[in-house]
Amino acid sequence: MLFERIKAAYPFPDPRGADPATGLVAIEGDLAPERLLSAYAHGIFPWFNEKPILWFSPDPRMLLRFEDLRVNRTLRKNLRRRRFEVRLDTAFSEVIRACSEVPRPGQDGTWITNEMVEAYEALHELGFAHSVEAFRKGVLVGGMYGVSLGSAFFGESMFSRASDASKVAFVHLVRQLEAWNFDFLDCQVHTEHLERFGAKEVPRDEFLALLDASLQRETRRGKWTFERDFAEID
């Protein structure tokens, strides 16, 4: 299997041995595509402002099962009004660079360095990293990017320059992942914003079991496009 070969070539410590308080698993290394893929396949992700590179696997883990998605009344109206044109994989570099310019919820400042931008752009070129984008009158006003392995999607960061732009993009992405029979969207750590969408914390052991099962599925690599209009929500 691809991910077993990558994990063997780029090993990480067992995430179950992570620091109980912070979830820190490892320090140092690099952001080569193979190492990043190995990290995600281990249930680990990089998160740092300045070197050294820090690798985390928190316990509990925040994830969204698609049947748990909650969309409030106001957002439903905005979806149906089609205030934004939502696309997949048409502006990955613009999305990640926009994310790097805004603070991540719960943090002081951004964590997306130039090195991180270049690393995920490389993953995008290899067909593993993807973006969902919201445009208004041809201008990018919101979006999100993440990594796809097997039937799991690892959400990394989102941004918004217009009310509900990133939320509309997020809902479209979730509905498309569900249509493709993905298992879950990994949200990494708890935020109230994601909780309002229906994301829940699960024990790390449960997350790792779900991930192992998801990695048995073929990865949907290459450029993504929406298969239908997901503005209408049941």
C-alpha cells in the first residue's frame, strides 16, 4: 500500500505516546511531501510558527462526520440565494496565502509560514492537497484548504473576507465529500466555530482506528471539481 510504504520510509513515533497536555509527538524533520503524507497517515500534523518544526497528534481529536453537519437557518438562506460562486481547486495558492494572512482561531497570529505555503503547494501539485473557494463577482472572498488521503479529509485552515463566504464554501465541500463517500473531515482541535457545524471531539484511539480504515480506500488524487450544485440543503 502507498501509505504503508511512505510510513515505513518516513517513520514517526507512535502518536499514542504524545505529550498528554499538548499532543506534541516529534520535533525537527522537514516538510517534504513524503514526510507530510507520512505524518497525516500517522494521524499527525505540523503546527509551528518558527523552527523547529513541531508535530502534533492531540487527544481528543476534533472531527466532523458528515451526517452530523448542522447548517443554521441564516446560512441555509445564504446558500439558496447563491451569493457566492463556489469552486474546487481553481485557486489553491491564493487560498493558502490568504489563510496565512489571518489569525487562526484561538491563536495569536498565523501559523502558516512561507515554508508551509510552499510545502502544501507541492502537495497540491501532487494531487493530495485541495482548496474550496468562494468568489463574489469574480473576486476570491473566502475558502479553505486541506489534505486528502484515502477516504479522509484533513482540514487545515480557512479564511473569509465577506460574511459567510468561508461557511458557504465549507458546506459545499462537506456535501461533496459526503457524495464521494468520504468517512470524515478532520478538524484537528476544538473550536466553537467547528462545533456549531456539528464537529465533535473523539478519543485519539478512536480517531486513529477510523483513519486506518479510511487509508484502505483509494485516494481521490488530481484536480477536484464539484459534481453538482450543493446550495440546496435537505
